[in-house]
Amino acid sequence: MKKFLEIDEEFICENCGKKVEKLGYSCRNHCPYCLYSKHLDINPGDRKEDCHGMLEPIGIEINSKKGYVIVYKCKKCGAIRKNKAARDDDMDVIIKLSSNSNIY
């Protein structure tokens, strides 16, 4: 059974180096500037993943309920993860990513 732990914290993006502010309405788990994330969770917010590799955005899906969903591939272990795009994500980066992927 999956359990969602809400963790909304500031961080410095390990990919682009920019300071990322709290999201404020849900969990911040990826950089809004470059969309990279970090492989930290087994279940959302649990911080129990041992990998800690960088999650590279590799595609976009469109979900009728969630909107844009970013598809990630871990650069360390190869795991595929997905996460809903945030309101303040750089739309130009999302569009560029969507042009390089299959949109569902």
C-alpha cells in the first residue's frame, strides 16, 4: 500500500544549481527551472530510497486529471518515475521535453 508523506522544502538543484523555493500547495520534488529531481523516495515523501541518483526528465505524459506528468529516468539505477508538473515549472522546458517524447 502506497502512502504519501507531504514534504515541501527548499533545496539547491544538483543539476542546475538554482535555489528552489517551497511549492506552498503540495510537495516540491523537482526543480522548476530544469525539471530534474532526485531519486530519494520509494513511496512519495518517505525518503527511504538508497539510490539517491539524479532523475533526468525524459518525457511528458498528459493525464486528464493531473495535467502534465513528467517522466524521469534515474541516471544511476535506471528506474523510471513519474511526477505531476508544478504550476511554476518552466513551460518552455516542458514544451521542449514534450517535443522529444511521446505524449500520451
